[in-house]
Amino acid sequence: MPVIKYPRIRDPLFYEWDRKAQKCGLRHTVYAVNGDQYTGEWLDNLKHGKGTQIWKNTGAIYSGDWKFGKRDGYGSYSIPDPVTKEYRRVYTGLWENDRRGGQGVFFYPNGECYEGEWSNGLRSGWGKMQYKDGSVYEGQWLEDQHNGQGVLRLPNGNRYEGGWKDGKKHGPGKYFYLDKGQQLEGIWVADIPKCGVLVDFGRENAPAPTQYPLPEIELHDPAGVLAEARAMFDDSHN
């Protein structure tokens, strides 16, 4: 009985070509059509794991963790200086879904620096900001603005401790005029003190005290007055 041999069925060649083209695991530098280049790990044709990306248009470099094609995890982002061409670190810290998210440090072009929490690429949570003029804010943030409780220290030593909203002093707080040796405790609304009690505070050691001490005003219950003002503020903002 003759043996009939049937031709072996093979997949079209483009299936084999596509399989070989799929990027998975550690790969050498892969160049995109626009000139961007990536060196690192892949999974199912997506950047996944450790890797370094260089953008051709800006020259920016990201080196760190990737997850399904997006920066996710710990990584550092740097850009070249337009004059010296040397790389300047911009951000080092955690990323979520291709944006700054979690704990990280951001270096601004003017020399300012923020260290703290991020969410969706914005300063949100607890963080410390060092400004170019020497001021330092440490406290709560929401969508890139002071929001919640925080302390602002000025270059001359004065400081404000208390509530913030939309980047402005808002709510109960204390302002220490250490240069004059005075303290104002009261209620702020949109950066303006609406009511409070101003007293001498270390005036004898202040570098630039007022000519005369503040006169003592007899209040039957100064703490009670402030408490009542706080209650009125809370009621008006609930």
C-alpha cells in the first residue's frame, strides 16, 4: 500500500518575522522612527523593567524603572544645559503612570528645590520648598500650592505657622516677627490677618525692636477671644 505524504502546513512567513521582531527581555539600543532611543528591558513589546530613554528633540534622559511602556517606579530625569550642554538633574524620585508620583526631589532652573510628595506630576502631600530668595516652606501641599498646615520661614528669620489655602495664609495661625520681637496670633483669610492679638515676643533680644513696647491691653480672656474667632471662622467655612 503506497504511503501518502502530505506537505507540512507552515505558518505564513510574516508570523515568523513578527515573532522575531517582538521585543522581550533585555535588548540593546532600539531606535524609534522619530530618533528617540531606548536601552533596557522589554515585556510584550513594551518598555518594562530597568531602562534608559533619550529623547532626540530635547536631549532629555530618563534612567530608571518602566512599567508597560511608562515611567513607573524609581528614576532620574535630566536635561542638557542650553549653554554648556552638560546635563542638569531635574527630578529624582518615584514615578506613577509616566508622571511624578510619590516621594521625590525636583530641581528648578532658578536654583529652587522641592523635596517631598507628588501626585499626578504636582506637589501634593507633605513637602519642603526652598525658594530663591532664601525663604523655606515646609508643610502640606495640594496641586502645587500650600494647602493645609505649614510653616513659612523668611530670610530675615520671621516665620508664619498655621493654615494655608490655595497658596495663601488662611485660617488660624501665628506670625513671629523675630526681627521686631513681636508675635501675632489670629485668623487669616487669603493672606490678610482679619483679627488677632499682637504681643511682644522676645523683644529684648530682637535685632530691630520697635521703639516702644506694646501697651498691655487688659482682656478678661484673650484665649477665649481667639477661640471664639476660630469657631466663627470654622462655621463660615463649613
